[in-house]
Amino acid sequence: MLAAAEAAPAGPVLDTGDNAWMLVSSAMVLLMTAPGLILFYGGLVRSKNVLSTMMHSLILMSVMSLMWMLFGYSMAFAEGNALFGNPLTYFLLKGVGTAPNPTYAATISHQSFMLFQMMFVIITPALISGAVAERIRFKGYLVFMILWVVVVYYPLCHMVWGPGGLMNWASGGRIPVLDFAGGTVVHVSSGVSALVLALMLGKRMGFPQEPMMPHNVVYTLAGTGLLWFGWFGFNAGSALGVGELATSAFAATHFSSAAAALSWTLLEWKYAGKPSALGTASGMVAGLATITPASGFVTIPASVLIGLAGGAVCYFAVTRLKARFRYDDSLDVFGVHAMGSLTGLLLLGLLASPSVNPAIADTFRRGGQVVSLAGSVGQFFNQVWGVLITALLAGVASFILFKLTDALVGLRVEPEEEDAGLDVTEHGERAYND
């Protein structure tokens, strides 16, 4: 028996199945950016701006990855305070090895966890780009996004998922906000920042008097399918293993998107007279954004309810709210991502079920007493706090960073450059040369 005890491995042991799923999920989330988001956004703009719009996502695959390696991962996930981690702890990924780190996930490689989280920081600022497409200077865009992830994304990531984070329910945060895969960190933050940028940058020339029709809806539909596929990695991968929770999150993701697509389509049919392919695709993405925070906490019937609500809220945000206030959020980032995830976060507060995720029943403690985070009025208000903190940080920081970036390098292209198209004026190339 002594020999057996001596031979037993000390500490957490890597599970090859869990680790394989995390590597696959990481690749799926990267696919959401390229080619998923690239095609989705690229098809929605005019042909003279398709490459510049695609470049907004493409360049972040490089820049955000290197920043994550340098100090971003450390700021997001190292030990620190309630707002951000120590940027030196994992500087240059020092200490991020192939063995599991039980602080994050006991059965997968620490590097696998780091890679999975890196794919989130790539796509989040890329989402923002849709609000300012067709009129933002590439240099200003890059500077703003570099500053934005440092000031907004890394701290939010730490607050919600990092050890000791302000809103991390699993590690004793003061405000227990349930967010399985990024409703606050990814969608509300990017959507609110997108609205601030769109307002401050100003409308595209001719908006809304001139029609600005998508140049290739087929691109957008192909991108929608890739986003839906990749989102299974985004949400089910957030279970950090291949157990029951991953299956539940996978199912919730699918049924929510299906419900939101139907909700949006029926509303468009009723109010616009005809159901469009673009409307159905928008509803699908709205359902995915809406279920993201709730995917690992709710039953399948609850996910359908969340999807139906998300499709309706996002439809009216894109068609009525935008028209009422006449802001030019080019590709409806705020209306779909912020409003969708806000809906999901709040409904999650009422629908979270310990039968799906037992940890929410007995993990969080306040004053030494166990506090259940199952659906209730109390948890609803915890979710409200999460939304408010996220929106306030993203909105104020984006306003300040816009002013700073505009003063340093400029953010809006000149009118003649906008008229000619950003593909030529910013990148010296054309998508179509025939």
C-alpha cells in the first residue's frame, strides 16, 4: 500500500479528454473571428469597404494574441485585487505550463486554459468594429483597441472570472454575478463601447438619407453559420471539460439561437411585411449573444424562453430604438450584442437552476453563510449590478479613450477618403478588380 501511495501522482492530473475538448473549443472560438465574423461583417458593408471591415477583425488575431502573451493573461487571471490581476505574475507566460492549474481548471493544461481565454479577447474588440465600419481610420482603430483591452477587457475579465474578482461568484467576489461565457465581459462591454464610439465618431456620410445596402448577404449568411458552429466552443467550452455541464451548455446554446431566429423572423414578417434572410440570420446571432451568460445555468425550456425574448428585444432595438435616436451603429453591435446579452443576464437571474449547475446552490458564501444563487429576485438584482458595472466601465472608459486616441492619431477619415472607400484609401487595395 505504501508503494502504491508513493506512486500516486501528487496534485491535479490532466484528463486527456477534457484537454482535447478545450483545444478543439479554442480553435472553434478562433474560427468565430476568422472566417466567421469576417464574413458576417464583410458582407454587410458596401463593396468599397469590405476589405477594411475584414481587416478590423483580421489584425486583432495578431495584436491581441501578442498582448495576451506579454501581460494580458496575467492582468486577467493572475492573483491581484478585486479589479485586476498582477501583470507581472505571468509576464511572457512565465509559469503557464502544460500541467493543470487547479485555480482555473483541475483537469486541463494551464496553457490550454490560457489559449481558450485568448480567443475571447480576440473576438471581443472585433465585435466593436461593426459599429464604426466604413468611416474609421485604421491607425486610430488599432490604438483605441489596444488601449481598450487594457482598460476595459482585462479588468472585466478578472472581475468576473479571475481569482478574487469583484463579481466572481465562485471565488468569493462581493457581487455574485452569474456569467457563464461572457455576457458582461464580451457582449455588454463591446456593445456599450460600440455605441459610444458610433455616437462620438458621427454618422456615415449620407446616413440615414441614402440607402447603404449590404453588398453581399451570402457572405453574411455563411458567416452566420460559422458563428453558430463556433459558439458551441464558446459556450460549451466554458464548462472547461467534457462532462454533463458542457452538454447542457451546448444544448442551451442551440435551442436559444433557434428560438431567437424564429422570434425575429415572425416579428419582421408582421411589421415589415416580408421575412428576410438577413433578418433570420440576425435573429440567430441575437439568440447566441442572449444565451451566452446563461448557457451553463439554465434548462432547455428556459433557454428557449431566453431565445424568444432575446430575438424580440434585439429586433426592436435594431429597428425601433435605432430609428428613434438616429445613431449610426453601422452593423448593429449595440442592438444585438449589448441588448441581447443584457436580456440574457437579467432573465438568468430569475431562471438559474441548480439542477443544471449544482455549484450555484452551495458555493457562494456571505458572512460565513451559504447563499444560493438559484433564480430569485435577489439574484436578479445581482445581475442588474453586473450589467450596470460593466456598462459604466465600458462607457466611461470608451469616451475617455476616444478623446485620447483622437487627439493622438485621429479616428475619423476625411470626407473624400470615406467617399472613395476605405479599402483604397486605408489599405491600397480593392476586393473586386474586374
